[in-house]
Amino acid sequence: MTLVRDVIKAAEALAPASLAEDWDNVGLQVGDPAAEATRVLVALTPLPEVFEEAEETGADLLLFHHPLIFRPLKGVNTASYPGDLVARAIRGNVAVHAAHTNYDAAPGGVSVALAEALGLVGPLEVVVPKGSMKKLVVFVPEEYADGMADALAEAGAGVIGDYTHCTFRSQGTGTFFGDEETDPYAGERGRLERVRELRLETLVPAHLVRRAVAAIRASHPYEEPAFDVYPVDGHPEGCGYGRVGRLPEPLPPEEFAGHVSDSLGFPVRLVSDPAPERSVERVAVLGGSGGSFIGQAASSGADAYVTGDLSYHDALLAESLGIIAVDAGHAPTELPSLAPLARRLAERVDVTVSVSRVRR
């Protein structure tokens, strides 16, 4: 039997909660983690139509991109949003989970799906990196080092660029004194022991530290593994807002806007065209509301920037920075990310996962 908590664990492996902004509200918002989950419906926005669809299809867990409960509730008014939908979820025993800015910033998240929908050619570069890195050091008998390195790699540690299993190893001497209640792997209890060990070092994204520590405890022969975790500069591979890629062939600005519209199936606005004679080849994209990242998009060397919710002043800024800007809408730039999320989630949990027919 698959529980709500099992689905949440799988969802947060794809969109770690630690990548969410402090002002955001992600995770389980309504429901019992210990309840059974038989069908998951993935949708963009908590709307009555989505809840109706859940009732029709028998979905008992709704995975939204936009949170149902975004700001703290002082009360639950069941006659208006969001209280009406909170009450509806409770009455129907439907759990509600949100993956918002954490899915925006996750590897394979919202902007990756948008770039793929527009046919951008990689490798895709992150526009605004997000997340932090840790150095993990574990002290282990030499004969266990390779197995430990494999376990850490499986947990997501030791990735540098296109390389995995990246570690550094140095030999040394470990000391310990076990009391009468211990059962040491080497030596005897009740005396000071000195053993040959390897210092095994690797990098791990901060949001994967718990998983890496669990891998250490599961793979280490000692009763009490010795390890250290400390911060280092840098960002996890593929974590952050926006992506930059290239079109297979350059397009004039107007044709490029038409390409975006055709690809997403929604009308778009060309809000900034500082150089109509220039072709668009290098493109920055950011699903959702990306006006605050115009400066970073321009700094990425992109010819054009595709996002949603661009204001009059956003357009003026883009024009002054010399970047073509296309407002493709908030929902249209995020909708392409739902199907990949549902597909990847279905690979991790033994329940039916489908995408809502509601397109907003």
C-alpha cells in the first residue's frame, strides 16, 4: 500500500523543499501523511475545476505547482477561496501537496520543460543559480572505501560537471576508546585503539545531505560512524531559476514570437524589440513570473528572454539592456512542466499519476 507520505517523499526527491524560497509555502498543505494514496492528479493551480476532476477520476492526492495555502490563514471561510477548497479537500479526504519555487529551481524543473517545449538546444545553462553545497568527510576502513563511495554516489554526492563518484582519499590513523557496552568493528572494548583509516571527502548538494548521511550509516561498518559536514562555496549542478539554450536556426524577432506562441499553444506579446534587424539564436527562458530576472537574463548573453507577467517597466528595462523580451504568460510558461513531473513521479511510486485537463 502506498501512503501519502511515500508520494511526498518521491515528489521532494524531484523538487527538494530546501530549494524553496523563504516566503514560499510548499509541501503537504491538507491531508494525513499516513493515509493511503491510490491516484495522484498533477495540476498547475488549485481551482474548483481541478477538484471536480479529482472527484470524477477518484484522485486522492492533488499535486499542485501553485500552493493552495500561500499566506498564513487567520480563518477558514468556506464560502470563498482558499477556504472553500481547503474544506472541499478535507470533506473529500483529498490530500493537497505543493511544489512551487522548489520545482522552479530543481534540476529538470519548470524552466527546463519550457526550454524543451521551445525546442532549445543544450547544454542548457542556469540563469540564476540556487542552493548551496556541502563538503562531506567520512572516516572509513580502507576495505570499505569503494563501497562507501558507491553508496554516496547513489545518494547524489560526488558530482562535478559531467563526472560522478568524485572523491578524494587520504590515509591516516583513527583513535577510539569503547566502553563495556560497545562492540567495536576493530580492536577491543575497554582500551584505546589506533586503526588505519581513509579520510574520504566528497561534495554534496545541501538538499541531499540527509540522504548522504543515511547512506553513510547504512554502509559504514562502525557502530558510530565518524563524519563531518561543512559548507563550501558553489551551487548544485542544474539547480536554479531559468535556463539558456539555442534555437536550431536563428529567427527574426517577430518570427521567434510566433514560434513561442505555436510551441505553447497560447498567444504571446513581443514587449521589447530593441534591435528588429537582429536575429534570435541564444534564448533565456523562465517559467512563471520572471520580470525580476531580466538583468540576469541579459547578462547571460541571450538575444531574447521568454517568461510571463512582464510589466511596462520590465519592458523598458529589457529594451535598455538590449534584450528582446517575450511575455508568454504565467500559466502557459509553466504548463509544459506538469507532464514531465507526472512521468518522473510515476516512475518512483506505485500509484496512478495523471495530468489535469485544466490548462490554467
